[in-house]
Amino acid sequence: MFVKSFVGLRSIVGLILALLLLGLSGCATQAPTGDAMPEGSLQRIGRFAVKTEQANRAPEAIQGGFVWRDTVTQLTLDLTNPFGSVLARVTVNRNGAALERSNGETIQTTTPDSLVDQALGQSLPVQGLRAWLRVQQVPQPGMRVLERDAQGRIVSFEQDGWTARLSNFDALGPRLVSLVRAETGRTMSVRLVID
């Protein structure tokens, strides 16, 4: 089901942008594909689903795919709908961050943090998100209710109002990420699957 209002779509795409952009930015591992990418690059392809439920409103949901290319000097993230059409493209380099939507609207800022603030209209736990999609064995400050797997990886935790479950690991990190945030009268769930 697609979000019916532009405001809802903007918020949900902004959230996915935040999760992917900040969750993966700074990650420096070898690309899993045979593509010729510089050392330290990361390429991940996957799918996302986001559902927001709020009291006295119909649930909003969106799903689609993403292609993440981080060549260390430049990051490009494409968010697509289930049919493969690009909803938004994010580019981050030393000059700043830009979000280009399919309608041609562009937001440019100096940092990924400010881009998320403008795209979402609210702040997110940026420092936490930067690490949540990577293999973690040492808890970050503020993590609580930790669970670990047999290899010592953190697979479940609460941090900054989010409850996270990480599973199906490969060498780069979790291939399945489930996040839930419950606030007064509102619940948001996010599912990321790395193909």
C-alpha cells in the first residue's frame, strides 16, 4: 500500500533516508560484489517496509527498494518503489548532502544530519543509527536491554526510544533489521532486508 498524502510520503521517505543514510554512512568495508569499487567501499542492495500507526488515523505504509553505493569519497543512495522507479536519490560527499525527489525537488545541506532534519522535520538518533546496521560487539552509550548471539554480536537492544532486532548476519552486518518506536499515540515500525 502506498501512502496517499504527500506529507506522509515525505515523512516516511525521510525516515528511510535517515535509517539508510545515517545507519550506513561511515561504514568502511569491502564491497560484497565483484564490481570494481575502491578499497573500503560498500555496496548494499535491499528492500524496505515502513508502517506508521497513529491514534484516530488510518495506518500509513510504504515499501520499496534501495541501492546503496559508498565509494568512501561519495555516497549515493537510491530509494525505489516496488516497481523500480526512483522515489529519491541522496548524494553525500565532502561538499555536503543533497536529496533529489522524483518530482525534481531538491534539498541541499552541508551535513547529512541537517538533511535529515529538513527532510523529516524532526530529529533522529543520528549517532545510534550510524552503527545499528553494522556488526556490533561493544555496546554504544545508551544501549540497554541487550541480547547477544553465540558469536557475541549484539542482536537486540533498546536505544533512543527505538527497539531493534538484528539478524541474518553476513560479514558486513545484519541482513535483516527490524526497528520499532512507540510514542504516545503513535507507533512506527521499519523493516530493512539486505538482498
